[in-house]
Amino acid sequence: MSPYEDLIIDHWRNPRNKGTLPDPDVDVTEANVPCGDVLRLQLKVRDGVAEDVRFDGRGCAISMASASLLTEMIKGKKLEELREMREEDLLDALGGVIKPRLKCALLPYRTLRKALQALGVRERSGSP
Amino acid sequence: MKDVRADFPILARGVGGRPLVYLDSAATSQKPRVVIEAEARFYREANANVHRGLYALSVGATELYEGARRKVAAFIGAAPEEVIFTRGTTESLNALAYSLGEARVGPGDEILVTVMEHHANLVPWQLLAQRKGARLLAVGITPEGELDLEEFKRKLSSRTRIVAVTHVSNVLGTVNPIPEISRMAHAVGATVVVDAAQSVPHMAVRVEELGCDFLAFSGHKMLGPTGIGVLWGKRELLEELPPFLTGGEMIREVWIDRATWNDPPYKFEAGTPPIAQAVGLGAAVDYLAELGMDEVRRHEEELVALALEGLLARDYVEVYGPVDPDARGGVVAFNLRGIHPHDVATLLDQEGIAIRAGHHCAQPLHRLLGVPASCRVSVYVYNTADEVKLFLEALDRVWESLGG
């Protein structure tokens, strides 16, 4: 497995849902401080559905491609469904990530959890 | 320089089916067979505790340990009793900050450092300043990446008790003018502490020429084992300073309510020391001395010049530090425009090329450079011009896939 599958290169070069929303219902930022990776995630929610989503930030190709891919995965989904999403779902969608770079790949996942928390969505059952 | 690659067993291994191109010796160096064997032989044939036993095996182990001390001392032009074995540069500097701080620093005193210090030569002084109510001041760098000596002169005063400075920056590669710094610092009565982790392994260092009071370096960056380092200090200062760890060989006499100390260097070597590691370091020093440190320096200058030339010729690369190889040690830090250093390191690793990416334990310097992190290549005796060329070609492929 190469750490830079075509999918990652594609999302890095052509990020989806990049930018900001005029009137988001939630707007959170997370960072990997030692690497300097910063990710901002915004959601527009209607009737319990993540109707629109944007991300912005700077960082390595893996973190930014992962953020782009995550926005595709969550757009149009119910918050209940997002609550059930696991780290592995994102890593599998990325085609696997080498161990030293897991932290980069999972920054968007951590940011999403922070957004859900800000929206008052309870942690999924059985999670720590 | 003669080809030494066959002396380093690890260089024969591959990474993912490709030859290993190791360009991270500033983090830790690889080990020649003579060092690996010296340490293994000590355990096979000579192992015993030192300084205590009255039996032949212990006497022999002590002689090997003290022999290593004499070798290291000769390597830096010092007296053996001024060479303290520690766990590494970080421990040397932390211990010194404690002892020197106890003896010499009080409220209102000043400690002068530089923005290019490794955290190990910054944070211990921060803590000391906080403990003693002293002030910590930092000297900046010029646009060329050299220490700003004018600022140094401005910040140096009769309040300065300690000047702590790196000999060679582990990011910029800058070689600092320690003799000049020592002269100026001594003129105001300050004690000069030099972090030599990136200089002693790579160039001829004589403590007398540097003129400093203390010098710290690590064994594992100079072909030796991990777990062994050195704190060198002037004898009269070592006699004055209090110990930082107590118990074991550092003791002379103990009563229930008090104790007295052994002479330097033993006064600063509490507990059982890293004996086999010292013996390994002694073998490393023999190996380097045999190559000749001027020859080592010349070899690295050639490779650094090649790397610098190649990096500066690529418009997608930003290089940090002096552009003149003479003004540098064996490290070159850089970034690819718009690409995170971790991506560069991961992609180079796919080609078997090991480089460092991160803040290299120098966060204040990176903040000053305006980047969260950088890539760093560093060379040593076993690296070749072909490896530097391979690295530069691979960099073009990284840029092709992620840049532009």
C-alpha cells in the first residue's frame, strides 16, 4: 500500500467542499499542534440532517485530503448516522493509512466529533 | 575520504527492497562494527561494576571505563578529570542548569540564550530563571541565519551570569563563533555553556580554543551507543559546583545527617554509570580519530555544498540558514512550497530515503522562520555524493506528485 493513493492526491489537489458557509449552525476548529495542522469544519443542519458542510485549513496532504473526503461522506447524512461513524470508516475510505500518519488522517474525524458535541449530539453508545 | 560504508553493518540492509539512504545522522548516527563489537565484547568478557570491586574483573572493567574517559578527553583536548559521563547532551545541560544555577544565579541575574537553541538548551534555563527569579533573554538571528552578534553585545551585561549557546544549530546548520562569544561573555564575568551535540561529532573541537566553561555532547550522534553523553567543565568550576545526583561513587563520607563529596568527575557520576556505553563511545572516538576530524569535516562540507547547490537551484524549495557551506555544519533544513514536511518525509521514505521532518526540538526558531515545521537532511562519514543526488532527484518526484 502506498501512503499516497490516487484518491489522496486527487482530494489534495481538488478539495471538495472547501471554503466557508455564510450562516453555519456549527463552526469548530481542531489542530495537531506539533505538526501545525489546523482544520476548521462548518455544518448547516436542517431537520437533523447535515445539509451543507465546508472545511478550511492548512496541513499535510493526508490531513487535508482526509478532510475533503470526510465532507463528502457526511454531507446529506443524519446527525444520528454521523454519531455512529467510526474512525475506521474514514481510514477505510482513504484506502488505509500508514501508522506514523494516523494522527494526520484522523484530525478531520476529531473535528467532526467536536462539531457533533457542539450541536448537542450525544456520544454514540459504547464509545469511551 | 576513504569509503567507510563497509564498516557500518546497517547500511547493507534495504528499506522496502531499496537500499537505505540514511540522511538523519543529526538525530542519531549509525554505528560502525568496532563500536558494536566493543560494547558486546565488554559484556562477553569484561563486565563488572566499576570503582568498587577488589577483584580482577572489576579492576579490569574500571580500567576500560576510565580508558574511555581518557580517550574522550583527548578527543576534545581536555583533562580526563574534567570529563563527566552522563546519559546525553540533554541530561548534561539539565544537570548543569541545576548545579550552576544553585551556585551562581540569584534574583535579578540574567541568563542569555539564543533563538536557535534546541529545547534541551533552552527549557532548563527557563526553569532555572523561574526558580531563582532571574531573567532569561534570547539573542536573535540575522536574515542570513547567523547569530546576531550586535544584539548579543547589546543584551550582554554585568547582570549576565550564564551564556548558553549552541555551537552548531541543529536546524540552520549555523556554526556560531564560540571563541568570540566566550571572550565577550567572560569580559562581563558570565559563565559560558556550549551545546556541542552537533559539532563534536562533525569537526575538530578543542575546548581551549572555544574558550568556554562547559561543553555538552552525546555519544549516539558520534557513532557511539545511546545512553552515554558528556559534560565537560573547567576543573575549578567543577570543584565549586554542588552535585546534581547523589549516591554511589560521588560520595566520600556519609553520616546520618550529612555527607561529603568525591572529587570531580566522580562527584557528578552518581549510581552505576553506563559502563559498556562508555567503552563503546571510546571505540567510536578511536574510529573518528583514525579517520581524522578535519577529513570528516571536509567530507561533510562537500556533501552539504552539493545538497545546498541542488536545493537552491530548485525554485520550489526554500532553504533555511547560511548559503555558504563553510559557515555550516552537516545539516540542511528546507521546505517545499505549500507542502507539509511530513508529506515530503513519507514520500521519500517510499524510496528508502530517511530524512527528518518536524520542528527538530526548536519550536521558537520555527516560529521565527514562520513555518510550523521543516524538512532536514544531515550527513555523516558514511554518506556519499550519489546519495545526495538520489535525494535531490526524489525530491523532484515529491514535487511532481504533490506540488504546483
